[in-house]
Amino acid sequence: MATRRQQSEVHSQHGAIETRHSRARSRRAAIGSAVLIAALAAAPAGAGTSGGAKAGPVPTARSVGGQPGNTPDARTQLLGASLAEWTQRFWIRAMSIPLNVNPVSDTTGIHCGISQEWPVWFLAASAGSALNLNCTIPGGRVILVPASSYLADYPCPKEFGFEPAPGQTLESFLSYWAAYVGIDGVTAKVTLDGKSVPLRRVNSGLFAFAGAADMVTADPCITGAPQLGVADGLYAFIDPPSRGKHTLLIQSTSPILGETQNTIVLNIQ
């Protein structure tokens, strides 16, 4: 956990970081980018206290920082890995796919099957939008879909001033920002065929990933080489649906990511 002094120093960086946020936001608007590349916004002093997401009690970003998996469900096991590890894999896949075929910037669902190598099927749709997508999924696959999620990545260009405070760990710093964007003030709901699906708050902990080089168009902190990140969000983990068509509705409201109401028709083989 960051000290009071460290927290104050993080807050003092907000003016410098605003440049990064506004640039990222303008790029998101221009290309209809998805959850993983949705914009940061400049945080007021004192930001980081969770805003009551309706998936259950949400610890503050500061209580998560430096303690991977310190959200209630993060260490829960699923198919031989923790939920935190599955969210890491979700982001590793999402960031590795070139932007022009990236499933999370897809407006039809045609790219949803790219790089689906795990027994868990990763779904995502653009934040702040109202899309109708179709995705064909092999039978027997658990489905992971974020209702609201954000990856805070590092390093960033020096001019953004996006650096931990002196004495603050990188994990604590990135956890603060991942929760500030992905969790704070968010309300969210996911339904499958009209029935509510439980949402789980999962902090990924610090992990390594390599973003596709052209993802820098959407996220100016992408280097195209291995780098570090922390993701935080509200996720649905859905048991394998029966064969046939199902309707998945993702709804969320966020002070930063905006309103989302995406519908995904699942064609289960």
C-alpha cells in the first residue's frame, strides 16, 4: 500500500499525465477503440477511491496496489489457473493482435476467433458503444467477458510524466490507474439470454505482455516490445453454453469510458 506521501505525489502528477489522457481519448473517438484501449481521463486530487460498482464491495485502488490478487475473486481457480491469471491471458491476447484485425475494435464479430488458444474463450467489445456482434464459439468453452476493464501499461513516453512516485512500487502505481479507470464509479451488468450473470472484480497483478506495434495508434504507451501492466475490472466468467444461439448483453456506465450497451449473438457449435 502506498503511503500518504506517495499518494500525494501521485496526485501531483495528474496535470502532467493529462496530456496522455486527452491524446488517448481523441484516438479512441477516432477509431472506435475497445475496452483495452479506452481513454484515461485526468484525475482530480483524491481520485482512486472506488465508486460503488454494483458487482459487490470494491476495495479502493490503494488497497489493491502492491498485492496481486487482493480482490475477493482473484485467486479463485478455474481450469487450473487463477482468475487473475485468466485476466492476464485475456490482455496478453488482446494486446498482441494487430489493430486492424483486433477483435476488440471489431464492429461485426468477424475477428472474434483470432488467437483463441485456451480452454477459456475471450470476448470483448468496444467500450462506450452500442454494437451488435456475432461470434461463433466451439462447444464446451468457458467464456470470459469484461463488463468494464482497463490495462495500465508501462513504460510511457517521457513527456507524459507517467511514473511512480519516489518509493512507490510500479505495481502499486499501475494498480491505482487500472482501478481508477476500470472500476471507480462504474456500474455494470451482463445478461445471457435475459438472465443476469455474476460479475467478479479481478485485479490481475503485475504481468508482462507485448503489444502489436500498430497498437501505439490507440495506446501511446505501447512499445511493440515486452513491457509491464496491471489490469483491473469487472468480468463475467460464463459456464459453457449449450449448443445453438444465445444472446449476451453487456451494459456499463463509467465516468471515463462512457455508456456501453453491446449485444453479442453467440453461435455455439
